[in-house]
Amino acid sequence: MFVAAMSRVLPRTALKKKPASRMLGATGNFSNQATFDIKKCELHRLDKGPPVKAVLTREEGLLYYRRMQVIRRMELKADQLYKQKFIRGFCHLCDGQEACNVGLEAGIQATDHVITSYRAHGLCYMRGLSVRSILTELTGRRGGCAKGKGGSMHMYGKYFYGGNGIVGAQGPLGAGIALACKYKGNKEISLTLYGDGAANQGQIAEAFNMACLWKLPCVFICENNLYGMGTATTRAAASTEYYKRGHLIPGLRVDGMDVLCVREATKFAADHCRSGKGPIVMELQTYRYHGHSMSDPGVSYRSREEIQSVRNKRDPIMLLSDRIVSGQLASVEELKEIDVDVKKEIEDAAQFAITDPEPPLEEIAHHLYKDNPPFEVRGANQWIKYRSIS
């Protein structure tokens, strides 16, 4: 059963008898690094783009693999908890888009700023939130990253501003964060993510305009997973070249299923913004395995064969594991050990998430402000008062 599961994320050749060159991993004689060809990005208003070769060290490969597996298994566990009714309300999963989450974080600094839409669990983890705090927030318990009051769509962390439920609303907010970075002159940047559906919102165009006028250090990132809710991009957008939507703003289209391609493109975009050239638009071509949300089975507007084809040919974890093994950075056995460790981490976090107590009613008004003296907040009527503590 374990081998069958591994076959979905490891190269099929790796599960067969390996040639002598591949057996080096079994004795611990791994390469320290390997160089791989990556897909060339399509460019808009740029003379040159990211490199077409990327170096992957053994340490990076194992780290990226673990992080992608954590996100994948965390989302699958969230699916299970939702169906068991431990998670209520909205829940938007990002399995299939792990290369976007991991690659973006690998291309920026820890003190850079990230804001995204409601499909946020993977980015929450990459911004430093623990699996336990994410799953516990999903179940609405006190140990959650938003103290059980935010749920799937409203998670926050240091240098991470959500998780925003209103489609496209994070666009102007991300531009505002970039304005703060420019005002402070700290060379930090804002990564502002939105989906292909949100790309048609007017507020995104307004954010583009202000960012271009003021040369804000903002990387606008469209996660194009081909479907806005249940509508294909070709039916919703007259132009699906989202990386060109900034008009005067430079853009690049990136293979969002390849973590190395995302990493190199993000480094390129970050350098562009940090150098004072203003904003840039990055389109990540990716795919989500689940439906839009847990209420969407995801197969009424696309076929099961289409989803399976992506899993078999373009799965981001499979592509990375193939490179790790073929580049002799690690063995299949070592990757299996990571899988076992990740599975235990997820199971332990899930157990905590369903047993941690719910927040008491008297804390409903807490944390309205980060730093503020305690004050009273009116409840459902004027006679009900709650105390807000930062």
C-alpha cells in the first residue's frame, strides 16, 4: 500500500531496479548539487528573463520535498476533517499548487511581505505557521493561528497578511503594503497573490495603476489554475495572458508546477522590485486537484481524466522527486523516510486540532488591534459589552 502511494509522487523508474549510477544514494555517496534545465518564461516588456538552468543542492532538494509533502498531506487531512464535520464553513484547498507555495518562499527574504486570497493554507505554512496552528484554526479551536476566529479564509502570521475572503480585495492591500515598504526605504517587497478569477476584478486594475504610477516594490502574482470557481479561464476572460494584464508593467509567465522555475522567477521578480524599477506581474500556470471549495466536487466542469492526466504527467512533487533521484541528491529510501515523518507530523497535528478547546465567548472581541489599550466593544445590542485586549 505504501509503495502504491509512493508511485504517485516518485518517478516510476525509481521504483524499479536501479542502474549502478542510481545506487550511489544507497551508500550515502550523494551529490552536493545538480544543475537542471527549466522551462523558459514568456516575457512582457522585458529584455531578459530568469535563467533557463537552476542549481539544486541536496539540502534544498530535501527541504523543498518535505515542505511540499507537508502541504499535500495537510490539505488531504483537511479534506478528511471537513468530511468528518470537524471543519465547518468554507474550506479551499491548494493541493496541486505546492510548487507555487514553496518556490515563492524560496525566492524571497523572510522579512518580505505576502498577502493572498482564501486559498492560503500552503502559504501560511511557508510563512512559518505550524501545521498544528493551521489545522487547529480550521477546526475553530483556541490553538489556531487566529485563535479559532478566522477559519480557512482568514489566517495570519508575521509578514503574512491573510487569507482574504473578498475576491481580489488583497490586490489594493498588497499595493498598500508595497507603499509602506517604499516609504520606509527598507528594500522589502510585497508579494500580492490572486487567482485567475480575481484577475478580472476592477480593483486589481486600479492597484496596477497606482503601483505603476508610484513605482511600488510589488510583485503581483496571478495563480492561474485554469478555473475560476467552476468556469474555465477561456470562458471568463477575453485575454488569458494574465502576465500582460499590467500593460505598462513588465510581466512573465511561469511554469507553476516546477518549484525550481517558480523559485528562479521569483528571485528575478524580487530583484526587479528591489532595484527601484517598480512593480512586475507574474503569472504562475498551475492546477488544483480539489474543486474550488469543499462544496465543489470539481468534476462537473472538468473531467476526471483531465485531473488524472495532470497528476500523472505534471505533479509538482513527482517532478521534484524525479530530479532529486536522477541528480543523485538522495535515494528513494530517504524520500520514503521523509514521507513517514511527515505523515506522523500531520496525524499528531490533526489529533490536537480536534481535541483542543474552542475559544470562550468572552474572547470574541480580542485582538482587534495589534497594540492598543483595552477597551469595550458593543455586542449584538447596546447592553452587551465585550472587552477587547490586544
